[in-house]
Amino acid sequence: MARPSKKVKVNCSICGKEKIISLCSYESNKTGSFLCSNECRAKWMYKKVDTFCANCNSPIVVGYYRYIDERYKHTFCSAKCTGEFQRKRLTVSCSYCGKEVEVCHCWIGTYEKKFCNIGCYGKWRSDNMKGENNPRYTEKQLVACNYCGKTAMVYPCHAVNNYYCDEVCSTKWRIAHFSGEGNPNWQGGFSQYAPGFNGALREEIKKRDNYTCQLCGATEVELAVHHINYDKDNHLPSNLISLCTNTCHSRTNGNREYWMKYFTQVINERQEGATTISKESTVQANGIGSARHLLVKDDDIVCSSWQHEAVSLRRRSESCELR
């Protein structure tokens, strides 16, 4: 059930007739005048008052509503007097260093403190608006870490939500409460990969590829095992290849037909076997692309046609002289 609004009885400022208005309307009234009808409102709006110009002190006649409204502290006889009054300067002392400074006339009743520059204002705030003197000051309160239970004195704004000693405690708490079924994105343990695609299989593929990215030839980087035909259920070694996680594996998300043909040919060439060549001979490293990674074995060099150069992904043929 809605709560009934509070009512207030007031008297019309023109005819004196009693009127009932809401408490909200009573509190929001800025003139202190209450009117019972449009007729009384018109009389009140056209009511005039004799006063004096705030600049030249000449007698003027203004509307009654402007005379009693606190927003109109000063009345003027013309626009010229309004401009002169606004440009008028008064000499006051700086509230911090005591230096005399000229300020706008309107500042006298608006600002309690006056300063000669922003530097004095900042220094005054540093001396008088810190600690308990600051209106926003709040005392610290004792709270306990939500993970390890260690207590600390913190401001109330830091204790609104769960409090943690540091990022380590925060991370450990999230791991404990947002893993598995506790995670809002939990989908019942569903994985896009078949059960056979496990850590042992990935390690085997990386070892087969000599822990080297098969697209750029980078080593000592984080490697991902890529499905060549993009079929997550096909875990045959001929459908898997090692690519660096940060760059090369991301590139394979687009233009999939090209990458399927490219890596299929790489795997086919590897299955045909590496070619052993003499150190002194000058040969073309492979017949389809760039000179790939060369493995040194005893006195011979094994040309592995399934490792690639990072300089360009375009297939090109070039001769390399082995020295």
C-alpha cells in the first residue's frame, strides 16, 4: 500500500485564502510566496517594488518576485550598470600568505576564503583539509582477509566487498571458488575436443616436431597442437602439427582451406623422409618453398622439409649454399 503524502496548509500571498499543498511543494518553494489561483498569480507577477540600483544607486522599479527571490541579490537599472558591477574589483587579503589581491565583487559573498593563486590554495588545503579536518575523512576499520584471515586496518570503501591482503590471496580465492561447478560459465565439463586429445598425445606431437613451430621455426616458445583439417575428433598424428601459440596458431583461424592444403603437404613431405646431403654440395633445400630448418648429424646435414622459415609464408624456391 502506498504511503500517503504529507500535506501543509498555507495562505495565499495575495488574497490570504487558505490552501493545502504537498510537503514537497512547500519545501521546494524558493520565494516564500504561495498563490491560490492563476488570477492571484498574475497579480503577484505584475506587482512592483521600489528599490535602488546596486551599481549607481539610482531608484528603480522591479518585479516583486525578483525583489524577494534570493537568487537575485542585486538589481540594476541598465545593462551598463550590470557590466560595471560585474567588472568591479575589490582588494582583499589572501587567506594563506596574507598578500593583497583583487577579486571579483561577486566573490565576496560567495566564497569564504580568498587566495592569490592556485599554489596558495593547494598549500592551504594541505594544511587544513587533511586527516580529521577533511569533511570526507572516515576512520579505518578492522577487517579480515577473505582467504587467509589475516586482519588489517582499511578504509570502509575498501571493505565494502570481499577484502584480500594482496593479489595472491585474491587469485587463490577465485581459484578455489570459481573453478568447476562454481564458475558461472560452467557447462558440465563439456570440451570441444574428444577424450583422446590429452596431454600425453600433445607431448608426443611436440617431441616429434622437435619442440619447434612448424610454421616459423621458433624454439623455446609455448606450443599448441593444431588440427590440420580442423576436425577436433581426428587425433591421428598425420592430422596434428605443432605451432607457436601466440602468433602462428592464431593465423590459422582464417583462410582455412589454404592452411589445410599447406600443412597437409608439409606432413606428406615429412612422411616421405628427410634427405641426407653432403656439406660441400650446393642444392635447393626443397622443391616447393623456402629453405627450412637443417639438422646437423655427424658429418652430414639432414634437410628436413617439414620445418619452415619465418621470413615469409609465401611459397618460393631459392638456392642456399651450404658452407
